Amino acid sequence: MPTAKRNLMDCFLGIGVLMTLASLAVILASNTGLVWPLEHTGFPLSWMLAGLAILAFLAAELCHDDASSLPIHEAEEEEEEEEESSQLTPEWEAVEL
């Protein structure tokens, strides 16, 4: 994965985490005099922050490369091929018995 794309993905993930924590903080502080007017409106502040978090997480997912190009999947495919090739044929099974 290119470094620029990785940095952009990390940035979106960080924004998503911060917006999620901010949303939870606003929900917990919603009964205080300072936050109450912002939370008890037609569209609450916690919902706005949660919506931004969802959009940031979606943007981070869109920054991912194709899943088949990841080295993890290549290693899994090689292991599956080795398992298939290591299985004995019926002739060898008869010889071992």
C-alpha cells in the first residue's frame, strides 16, 4: 500500500475514533447546563458527531486496496495449495496400510 494512501487511511480512522469519543462524551454530558441546549435540539450534537464518525470510517474503508492484493491472502492461498498437494493419493494410502 502506498505511503500516502496509508497516511490518509490512518487520518480518517483517527477522525472516526475522535468523533466517536466526542459523541459519547456529549451523550454523557447531555444533562449538564453547558451541553443541554446543544443536545436537546431538532438534530442533537451527538448525532452529528456520530454521523461524522460513520463517514470517516467509510472513507477509511474506501482507502483500502483490493483485498486480493494483500500479502495475507497470498499466504493463505499458498497454505491451501500446500495442504491440497500434501494429501495422499489412494495408491499411497493403500501402500501405507
